[in-house]
Amino acid sequence: MSKVSEYANLISGYLNGIRFEKLKEFLKANSNLPGPRGNLEMAYAFGDCFAGDIDDVSWAFVVELSNIDSEQAPVNDPGEILPFCAALAAGSQYTYADNERKSQIKSILRAAMNDDRWRMREGAAMGYQRMAESDFGAVKEIFESLYPDSNFVEKRAIIAALAHPPILKDKDVALYSLKISEDIMDGLAVLKPDELKSGGFKVLSKGLEYALSVFTAYAPDEGFKMLKAFAALPQKDLKRIIRSNLGKARLKDKFPGQVEEVMRMLDA
């Protein structure tokens, strides 16, 4: 039995027995926090427990966990694992939820996208990835509604959610991801200097520094065409983002000729 399955069995026991306070203590005690890496296997297992028909009592517990803010559980506090797990559970539940619960899930994940804790922003992306694995159309609909008025950290969550190999095996998803990336990069090209210094821009930039290479690996012709287009522009921030992606093994090892061509454009 895998570690995730072991955790899922234990978590299911707490949920079925409505021992929610005991479950919170279990999750915190096994969170691996404080530390550089939370217990992802346990969080995956918690999310897995909500991929199906869930009663209102158990769902209310997820909503309760999702409302634990950074004052109650700051970065690296063991309690941070609780809203993180809730984000994964929300993504897992979406396919099975009625309209009212779907609306709650959208609110939970959007709040997580904007959380000041980096681990919660990762949880939002992972929640959307779980949703996308079962129904990419639902994720696309959410992103297309959210994107026009999205801020930097929301855009970062969108590209982080899309940079997920299991969904990118579908060429249409890879092309959609490149299109959103192109739109974001176009927007960065016209930012004012003060906007380039914002914390939100830094968060988005770090996401772009790896995500473009993930998308390009699954749609190389279209991806390298996009990388070339932005490599030709004078903005140093765009060039830094492109250069970072070219250094990823997924591109430089598999597409050395194309990488070298774009590198020459950056160095020209």
C-alpha cells in the first residue's frame, strides 16, 4: 500500500466517525511543518477523500479549514496544512458538487490564489489541477471568466495550474496554455516601471520562469515560436524569463537546436 493510500485510510476513518477535531490534530502533527516541505502525501490523501459524493457535514468541515487565515496559521506553522488540504479537497470535489457547492469551491480557490502565504498559492494551483484532471472544460470556463480582471498573483496561479503534465498530454490544453502565456507576456511588455517592482509581479515572474518551458515541451513548434517572438523584444524582464525557461532540462536536453537559436536572439 502506498503512503498516500495509508493516509487516505486513516483520514477516511476520522471523517466517517465525524472526529473532526481529532483529524485536525492528526493533520497538524503529521504536517512536517515547520520545515521546507509540507507533507504532500498526506495532503494528496486528504484531497482524494473528497473525490466523490460528500455529505454536507464533511463538506462544512472543508469550508471551515479553508477559512483559516495567516493570522491563525502563518507560513510554516503546522496549522497551515489545514487550509492547504482544504484547497486540494475543494478541487477534488468540484466535479461531484451541486451549483451551490461549486460556487463555494470557486471562492475557496480564488481566495487561496490571493493568499499571502506561498504554500496556499501553491494549494490553489494544485486544487485547479485536480479539477482539470477530471474536467478541464470546467477549469477553462473558470479561468476565462477570471482572467480579464485578474491580478498578478491570480495570473501566476493560472499558469501554475496549467503547468501540469497529466493535462498537457492533450495538445489542445497545451495550446490553450501557450495562448494564456502569450497574453500574459504581452501584458508584461507594456508595464510601467513601478509595476515591475511590485511583489505581485515578482510572484508572476517566478511562475513564468518555468511554466513556459513546460508548455513548450508539449507543443514545441508553437512554444518555440512564442519564445522567439518575446526574445526579440528589448525588455530585460521578458528576456530573463525566456532565458530561465531555455535553461530547463526539459528543453535544453530534448531541443538543443531550438534552444540555441533562441539563445542567440537573446544575446544579439
